[in-house]
Amino acid sequence: MNALAELRKRAGTSAIPAIQGRQRVAESQESQESQGMEVEKYFSRPAVSASLAPLADTLKPLRAHLLALAAAEGMDVDHVHRLHGLDVAACIGLDDVQLAAYLSLLADTADRHAGRVPAGDTAAIHCEGCGPVWIHPNIAAVLPVVDGWPRALGCPWCFVRKAGDYIPRPPARAGV
């Protein structure tokens, strides 16, 4: 049993606030350990770092290659410096075109976090969660149109909205 589960057991509280005060669930259904999974083994920082150790010789040149591609594309190299080792490891085996597309997506994500519309996002859509937002025209082209707006259930701005950050808006249309 992990440390948090052990503390909850001693305190007599549940991990799910909605069932606090109810009788405790059978031990076999309380944790992933009951299913034979050692959670700390797979998700603790030392375990993640240890899992990357054999890849260290591969990751350094790959990160350097990503930095060179970012610089060649005129992108902020800080996006590459901020990548976790597992993110760099996920790029193993990708060609330069795929790596450049990945770097472009990182830059677009950074722009959205900063409240800027990414270059190329020139089409207005209506997101169910965010309302009117700017998006790439290729995405807007495949969405169903309702009341004059391409409609989506989610968009690349949803994480910005959920974080409470600023979203630049296209002009409102009548009937929305």
C-alpha cells in the first residue's frame, strides 16, 4: 500500500470525498496494488529518471538536433530546452519533417498560453466550451456549419480557457 493510502487508512478517510463516512470498501478494491501494480515503481521520479538512463546517449544528440531544427525555423529554442526527457524520447525515430511539425505545434501551444493567435489560425469557429475562437482553416473546413459558424465540441483553446487565461476572439456574428 502506498504512503497516502496508508495515511488515509489510519485516518479512516476515503480517497474519494463523496464516499467519506461510508463503510470502507474491501481491501481488494482499494488500489492498483490489489491488481498487482506497484504504482511507485512506475511513476516515481527516480523510476522515470532510471528508465531514461539507457537512452541518455540517444537523447542528447536528439535534443541537439531539435535545437538545430528550431533555430533553423526561427523558433524559440526555449521550447526544446523545456521538454522533459520522455518528450524527447518520444521523438526517437521521427524524421526532420515530423520533428519540424512537432516543434511548430510546441510554438503554437506557447502562443496560445501567451494569449496570441498562432500564425495561420485565420478561421473563426464556435467551440462548445470556449465560444468563438481562431483556428487553422483546414480544421474549420471539415467542421459542421450551424448558424453560419463551423462548430466543434472542443478546440486547441480549451486548455487555455480551463487555465483561466486570455483567449483572443474573432468578431461576433449575429445569431450565435
